[in-house]
Amino acid sequence: MKQKYVLILLALLLSGCQSSLLKINPLDQSESDTQYTIHRAAMLLPLSGTSEKVGESLQNAALLSKLERPNDGLSLHFYDTKGTPDGTQEALNEALMNNPDLIIGPVFSSEVKTVASESPNVPVISFTSDTTAVTPDVFTMGLLIPVQVNRMVQFACDSGKRNLAVIGPENKTGEIVMNTLAEAIKTCPDMVLKKVSLYDPKTINLDPAVSKIAPPFIDSRKKNLTEEEKYQLSLPPAERIDFDALFIYEEGAKAQQLASLLAYYDVTPSAVDFYGLAVLKQIQDKNLEGAYFPDMPQEKWLEFEKKYQTVFGQKPHPLASFGYDAVSLASYLSMINAYEKITDPIGYTGINGRFRFLTNGTNQRLLEVYRIQKKGTYQKMSSAPLYYEDVPVSTFNFF
């Protein structure tokens, strides 16, 4: 009943809007009498429990997408995973009883692994960022670490950087980053991995890790400096650093701690280019001003955010746009009655820019590069590529 009332409320709200919701589908059927075979999409979301707000935002975004395509033949149904593997199992069982043509969700890695373990005989479009959770039949729309690393290596290469240093925790993220870097630098002529400093993610003392890649600290106040120390102090910081790009894959307070310690050794974004993952944009720290990070194109997201806030009176969760795009894609696939097109190599364009699913369940997104400015602002430094290198056309499927 709650879903019914939500749909009615949305219909009333949207009827009062002067402009339509975000249009990313040139095949929009809202003013057409064309009828399609009914296809069922089951959406597995945490609609209760500690992650209820995430699920609610994804549900709202899904309904916005569906209301823009009332005649697409897609029947959308929601199932509560409660944000847990057990809740996901129950939601999946209920959904499969209704014979869906497609499953959208769930959100979290453990939930996605639960779905994958059941091997449902329909495509699954999840939202996890964990590449180990996906399979050839369970895809993800999440922003993946390998995609981000590849974009930053490409940007560094195009910027003339050839000597790369890396610092970060020795964990699952680190393994993904290092494996991706090892392959990515092969695509850049003469690029080498100059220095690597990995540390125990549980450590609270990051100084040993920083000193491993930073130039030796010289106290200019010390008496009786050697001639070599005097010479080193006379050099600009950039000339005392034997790498021209530093990749940091840390987040939160530890990223700030790393930046502070690096600055102590004169390793700053003004001396050497800093690169990181998209999580860097969440950190406001003067020692990271000037650092670069990848992200999905923002233009359509800003439009979506405005429309969402107009309808629901609050800002959407960052994952909400994935929900909108997933339902838009489901709508498109149902209209053409071809779910095998989900891995079309030319890809799709949605709120979060251009993306495509690979046959192993992961995805590739065409990302922009931003530079951190003062007071939490960012500047776009590089637009997303126009096409994938193995498909040299700038044409994409639109929803």
C-alpha cells in the first residue's frame, strides 16, 4: 500500500512541475500510445534497518524514472532486503516467486554475494563497488576502483608524468589498486613505478610509511650542516623528490594524516602532483588542495539533484542516481525486448555519464578528472573521453 500512495503522490507532484523530469531518453514514450509486452523488474533494496535512508532514496529515484516512461511495458516491484544477507535471501525468494525478467539491486557487497550464490536465471544489476561480488550474470553499476585508477594513470600520462610513487594501506583496496596500476602503467610509454609504500591498515603511526618514499628530512635549524645538506636545502622541494606523481589511496582521517606528514617532508601538491580515488573529494584539508581525483560527470547529476529535491524536499543520497539509471536501462531493455543487449560494447549514457557492462559483471565508466580547490570546491581539469578505445565511435545507447 505504501508503494501505491507514493506513486499517487509523485504523480500529483510531477503534474504541477513546469518542466519535465530529467530527460535522457530520446525514445521517451510518455506521449505515445505504443504498448509493449509487460516485463517484471524486481528491485531489492534496504527499505528498513540501519540503511533504510539509502534504500528510500534509491526507491524514490527509481519511481522518478518509471513515471517518465509510463508506457514502456516495465512493471517495477520493490522487495526489502533489510540491508542484511538474511534479509536479502528472503527478498530474493519472494521476488523469484513472481518470475521477474530482471533484478535491480541489491546495494551492499554481502547482499550481492547472496544473490550471486543463488544463480538466478535472470540478469541482475546491482549497486556494489566490490568487484569480487559480481559474476557474468550479476552486474554492477557501482563506481569501481580499477576504473578510477585507470583514468588517473591515463591523466597522469597525458600530463607528462612518468615516475610514479604509491602509498596506502595493505588491504583489499590496496591489492586492487596495485594490480590495476601494474597493468595500467604498461599503457604509458616509459612510465615506471618508482616507489611503493604499503602499511598495515591498523597502524596509527604513518611516519615510517611516509619516510619510505619522501626525501630525507633536513632540519635547517641544525648547526654544522654538511655541504650536501646545504645543497639539498638550496634546491626547490620538487627537485629533491625523485618521483613526479604520487598516488594516495587512503580516505578520511588517515588521508589527512598522510597529507600532513608528507607536507612535513615538503611533499605537497605544489611540489609533486597528487592523485587519488573519488573519496578524496570528501576531505577538506589544506594539504590536499591541488590534488586530483576522478569522478563521474556532474552536469546531469546536478540537474537530477535539483529535480529530486523539488519532488521529495531533500537531497538524494549519492547512490540515488544509480537507481534512476538502472531503472532507465531496464525500461530501455524491456522496450526492445533484448536483455542480452545489457553488455552492448558501445555502452549507455545516463545521469552518471557513459558506462558499459563487461561480460564478467564489472563495468567501465568514462570519468572526468577534478582538482581540489579551497573550501571544499573542485575544478574540472579533464572531461570524460568521448568513446571507448576499442569502440571508436562517440555514439551511445540512450535510455
